[in-house]
Amino acid sequence: SEVRRTPEAPGCGRRGMATSEEKTCTICFCDGLVTDGVCCGEGHYTCGDCFEMYVKSEIEKPVGEIKKRDPEGRCLCPRNTASGGSDRCTAAPLSDKDVAANLSHTTFEGYLRSRAGIREAKVADAMRKEMEERILLEKKRALDLVSSAGSTEKLRAAKEQVVETILTLSCPRCHQAFVDFDGCFALNCGRCRAAFCAYCLADCGRDAHAHVGTCPEGAASLKASGTASKRVGGHPPTVYGNKNMFEVAQKRRRCKQLALFLEKYDENFRGTVLKELDRELKDLTITPGDIKKFGKANDKAIEKADKAAAAQRGRG
């Protein structure tokens, strides 16, 4: 099949070049037709057989080692190695089109899985860092409450914070409260027009549809509500749903955030706060058992993220 090469590659462009032109492979050093291999942006040629073996070897390496060469795991010219010294190739990564045109179906699928694994590891690491930052923030808030207020004021402030920031549904940007849900989980604030997710209430800028389609809380809420997983108008199953899905999602979010908030206090004070919130929690059908369950889930999630990060650092 014809090889798609970068037009700027010296000696590899199609204009004015006969299809019978040969170049020397950067790996096996054998001459071959340029149409039977791939050229990088600097004109370095790799024959088809060597390119197949090269990519297979690269995608079997640990994630950390692959990311050192390219943060996104894209395919680089074989001459782009530290051992190349001053002759090291600095061409841009090959496009997925060029890679696909010169690999077997099986190897190209492995290449795509390798890149997807790097993206997933990046997302997991970002989520772990965000969770750690939230825990540190809640700890600081808790310590501030303890140091600046007496027991009565401390309890009042804790209850107020829970009601205003956890139990009340509000825009993540301007904090305008809302109660309506029209079936689409990509919401827009009526005051500031912020787009946000109806599952986790994350601020998504101008349009929340892309986030909602991949939000982990969306898939979890879909499963927890027992709603059939089906696409609507070409959108992922999590974009549109019913009132029950929305209520399940908000119960999960509230329980998770409550567990995270209460974790910073001793057991006696946690019990006092829950007693003060008894009426509000009953209205939302939230029990102390629900909160405890999500507290354990938070602990397991942090532990799992820490282990994954440690393993990745070890491979790197």
C-alpha cells in the first residue's frame, strides 16, 4: 500500500519523485523503495518490516519509559534516541495516518491501546492529585473552625457549610441555587450561563456535553439507578436521563462530600453534626449508613490511586 509521508520530508515528497526511488533504512541499513516504508519529517526512511518490529518493541515498554520519549506516546523516528547524539532526529511525531498505513492491523491496535493507557494514567493521576488537594483543603477548614470558634459556633459553622456547599444544588461558578432538571445532564446556569455537569457539578466552561458523556459519576449513577444504558440522538447514555437518575447522582455526590467533610473531625463531633442535620438529611433520604459507606469508598479510592501512582513511578 502507498505510504503517506510528511510533505516537507527531504527526499520523501511525492512531487517530482519516481516511485522507484530507493533510500537506506535507518534500522537494517538495507536499501528499499520509499513507497515500501515510512519517512519522518527530516527524511529518515524506515522500511516496512523494520517499522513493524520497531513499533512492537516500543509499545511493549513501561508507560514511564514511553512517556519520556513523547508525553502522549506518539510514534517517533527510530533515530530519535539519546544514543544518536548530535545526529539525533528532531522531527515531529508521525501522524496516526502514517503509522496505520505501515503497520499490520494487530500492531496498530496495540499502538492505539498503548496511547490510550497513557491518557488513562494521566487522568487517574490528575484525579488523585485533585482528591488529595480537596482533603488538604477540608482539613485546613476543619482546623480553622477548631481554632477560631467555640464548640457552639463550631457546630453552627459546620452545619452552615454542609447545607450551603453540599446539600444545596448550586452553580459551581456563581453559586446560584437551582432545583429544576429537564432530562439533560449538561446544565447551564440561568444567572452566569456557566455550563456544568449535573452529576458531579463540575464547571465545564461553555459546554458540558463532552464532560457529561465521559463523567465517571454518570456511569456509576446510571448503574446505581437501574436505568437501561442506551444512546439518545447519538449521545452517550449518560447525557440524557430521568429524574430518578438525577436524584441518585445527587445522593451519591452529597454522601461522598459529606463523608469527606466529616472525616476531619473526631467521632463525637461527627455524630453531633449529623444530629443537627437530621431533618435536612431525612428530606434527602440520606442516612448515616449511606455516608459511612461512601467514606469507606473514598478511602479505598485514595489507597488505590496511591498504589497505582507508586507502581507507575517504579516502572518509570
